Amino acid sequence: MKIVCNVFVGNRLLPPLALSRSKKHIKSTLALCKHPKLNEYCIILFTAQNKNGTKYTLKDNIKQISTKFVNEGKCTIQFLRPEHDLFIQSDVIQLKGFLHLLKRALEHKISEKELSVSSMAVTPVNQKNIAPTKLVITKRSDYPAKGFPRTLEELHINDIQRCAVDKGILNLVKLKILNLSNNCIEYVPEELGRLVNLRELNLSHNQLGRATLKQWNWMGQPVSKNLSLLDLSHNGLTFIPHHISRFRKLTTLNLNNNSIKLLPTGIGNLRNLKIFSASNNALITLPGSVKNLRLLSIDVSNNHFEQCIPNEAGVFPKPLPVCTLKEYASRKVIGAGITYFAGILPLTVIDYLDSAKYCVCGKALFEVFVRSSHNLLLRSIAESVSSSIGDEFVPIDCYFCSLACFGCTYMTRSRPVFVR
């Protein structure tokens, strides 16, 4: 049996300091085989520099096998002669299969059919046989007939007029980059939200504007924990689901060229957001929570903004009533960042939590709040601003959790110059 892996060979005869300085994993082939005449098992390590391989016998030669982090694709095999430690990093499934066969070889419970490779004939895995980590499909003939390799970390499917997301993609648990732009996709299946390793998702130039609110439930799944780039431009969208506020690690959000009128109030909770684009939409205002953003770039040009007339001096709202226990509990759940999905809570509770609005301070609100509008200087939240002529100030629709928040915002707001 052979596996492709990354291996660092540690020599226990060297001092620890020298060992730590030279620690570097090298792409290798690890083969488990047996001698054709002596019927003894061995492990052979091949690298690009050592194509003949280094042979390690197994009989009375294993000091220890550490499998504490095998679920992360890591293990260590220590030999007595020579005093080498093999620090192995590989695919979890392949590594577990290799270790299972190694255990059976050490216990002499392995059959000839299971391990027929001779130590005299074993060779490294060819480059052609290494499972790919990247796949680009730009025409239908490029589509893999046998399905997608489970090792894929980057997948591009573009310009082939696909109307749905292939179910095979939903099983690619290692996927980090998914580009499905320039197709005819109308909705994303909820199962895609379970790809927890996904970092970049490009769905631009599709037809997601036809999706119902329920068909956006994938956004509320674990995919929201690690996604850093989301591109939904050119989709004919008229709204953005409130689930967008869960993407706490999002750094780039592109909503250009849609028909969006309002953004979710929780968009200001995307504290890691650095690049935000929502040009060529129908926005009439921005949510007040955007004041919490610290962007490198913002583009809200070609929208329908109209500067609002701010609250006159001395006009303060009445004192707020006491919140219900339901609202207090819901505020605590969202404030603590507790993850909730269907199956964990009743659907009525989930709908209530999802209806949250957000104060300019970032706290969740439901039924008790103050609402007011004023104008925001875009340069106060972004280093680079792209906006239409006269849109240096844009109106923001603010929710406040208390009169203290309202008063603080009112006193520190930027004031545009009005020509009467």
C-alpha cells in the first residue's frame, strides 16, 4: 500500500535545537510492503531527492506509533534502528487506512491479497496518479465522468450554463475555494452550508434573485464560520438575507449590479469586513450598524440615496418600556454568539431570533428600541470611497438599544452642509 504525504524525518541523535530549526515537511511517498523471500514487512520512504527510497524494517524495530492527531491527518512513527522519527501529514482517510494495515502487519494478521507489493518492486507514486487538489471546468467536456475527487480544495465551474449546484460538490469536505460564476444557478442547496472549510465562494453572474427566502438557509449553516470572501454580484437580487450577519470572518463582500433596496441591519456586525461593494443597486439608505465597520474600501455608487433632514436639536424620544423576558433572553443568545440551527430550537424561536435588528453599538434588538435616521460621512468608516457625485454623505437608518446610545450617536454624528 502506498500513500502520498508530507513527511519530516527527525533524527533523535541530533540535539533538539538543531532538530527544531531544520523541521520541514517534504512531499513524499510512503509504502508498506514485504520482502519477497524473508516474508518480513517494511516501510519505504521515497522523496524527490531520494528516489531509491529509505527502508525501515518493522520486525522488532518500532519504538512507538503516535496517533493522537490522526483525525487531523497527522501521526508519528518512531523506529529503533535507525533512530528516526517520521512525522507524517496526509489525507485523514488514506492515513487511517495505512495505519490500519500497518497494525495488522505488526500483528501478523495480514493476508497476501491485502499486501502483495514486494519491497523489490515498489516505486514512488507518479505525479499523474496523485489525486488533484484543484480542478477548473470551463466546458461541459471537462466535467469528470467519475465524479469529483474528494481531495479537491479548489473548484472552478464557469460558463457552462449549469442550472443547479452539482450534488457531488456537497461531499467535498476539503473544499476551500468554490467558483460557480457565469452559470444559471437559481438557488444554493442547504447542504452546501456544511462545507466548514470553505473560505471563498463566488456565485456572481447567476440567477439567485429567483431564490425564495427559505432557499437562503445555507447561509445559516456552519459555512458561515470561516468564509472570508462572498461574491453575489450580477444576480438580480432584491434583498439580502439576514443570515449574512453570521459571517463574522468575512473580509470581502461584493453585491454589485443587483436591485437591492435595503441591507440587513446586522451587516455592521461583520467586524472583519475590509472590502464592501454594493454599487449599481437601488439602495435608499444604509443600516446604522455600518458605523461599526472599519473598511479599506467601500463602493456604493449609482444607488438611490437622498440625504435626510436630521433630528432637530432638543428633540429626544420618550423613555423606553421594559423588555419582555423573551427579548432579554434572545438578546443574550445573540450577544453571546451562540450558534443555533433548525433541530436545536423550535422553528418559532429561530424565526424570532432571525428577526433581530441591531443597534449602532452592535447589540441585538427585537421589539423595544429607538429608531432614527441621519447622514453618515463615508470616509469615517473607509479609507477609500467610491460613490456618486454628491454622495459623500449617505443616509443611515439607525436602531438604538437605549437612550444613552441614541444620545451618544446624536451628539457625535457628522453633519453635512445644507444649502437652503
